[in-house]
Amino acid sequence: MKKKKIYHVIEVSQKMIKTFPKQGHENVAFNASFYRNGKKLNSIEQATIANFSELVRSYDKSENPDKVRVEFKDLETGSLIWSKTFQWTDADEDIPKSLSGYSGLGEAEVNDLVQRKFSEMERSRELERMSAELQKLQAINEDLEFQVQDMQNTIEAKKQVEYYSNIIGMALPGLAKFFNDTPVGAAMNFLAGTDEEKAKGIEESKGEPKDTQRETILEMI
């Protein structure tokens, strides 16, 4: 591969390497495979990214490939972070096109897009947190609604008891008349309060002769 072609491979890859820590990938290794005329010549396996440029230049010099495939993996999770196949026919166009490559963008632009991606992730996490809080509030609201309904039922029951108590209270004096001279009648008179009225009437009637006698004496004088 021509010198400027392999340097292009290194330049593009190094730009992506700088974004890995921002994506949360601290322990990263790379693989590189070298091809010529469709045949695999040699490869680098699980090498540290600190030696990326030096190793790629060395293998390019010894193998003189027309195609290089580069892969970066997170050693902690085993996940593929980014990969790209470079060919000398389109080396001038080989620029990352997503998180694994953005067409026509330099380091600043790539970093900006990575930052935007993290902002989106933060918003997503905040949305999940707010959704969880909303579910908690809805559960509390449902519990409060149940308590309010229970209190309303209790109040309604008390009103019903008072209503029927008033009806019974008004009916007792009339019913007591049918049970005069019986224990039931006495109880009804007591509950209706008519026994007190009778007692008061008796006391008043006892007082009348005294008043009449006094008036008679005064007339005689």
C-alpha cells in the first residue's frame, strides 16, 4: 500500500481511538488483517492500541497489502467498538461514517457528534428516571383516592344511622301509647323522654291545690 494510503488508515483510526474513553471504553485492543488480491497475508491479534501506528506501519511495509481491515474491541465486555476496511482504491474516501465513522469529519467534528450521543443517552436516562417517579406518584394517588372513598363511605353510613335514629325517635312517643302499663311501654317512654314530661305534669298538678287554697284564704280575708 502506498505510503500516504497507510498513513490515511492510521490517521482515521487514531481519530476514533481518541473517542473511545469518552464512550466509556478504557481497556481497548485492536485486530488488523492485511490482504492482497483478495488473499489474507497476515494479521495482528489483540494488540494494545498504544502500539497501533507502529505495528500497522511495520506490517504494511513487510506485506505491501492493497486492503487492511481494522477492528477495535473492548476487552472488558468483548464487544466490537468500531471496525473499518480500507482499500487503496478508495483510501482517500475512507472516513468513519457513524460512531464507527463520520464521512468528511475531522477530530473536532467527531468529538462533537460523540458528545451529542452522550447527551442523548443522558436525556434517555433522565426520561427513564422521570417515568419511574411518575409511576410512584400514580400509585400514591391511587392509594389516596381509595382512602378518600373509604372516608366518604363512612360519612354516608353515619348519615344513614342519624336519619333512621331521628325517625325512630319521632315514632317512639306514639308507639309507647300502645304499650302503657308494660315494661316495654316504660322503656319506650324513657327513650322518647315522655316519662319526664309526665313526671313534670304530675308535679305541676300537685302544686295547683296549694295555689287554689291560698287564693281562697285571701278572698275570705
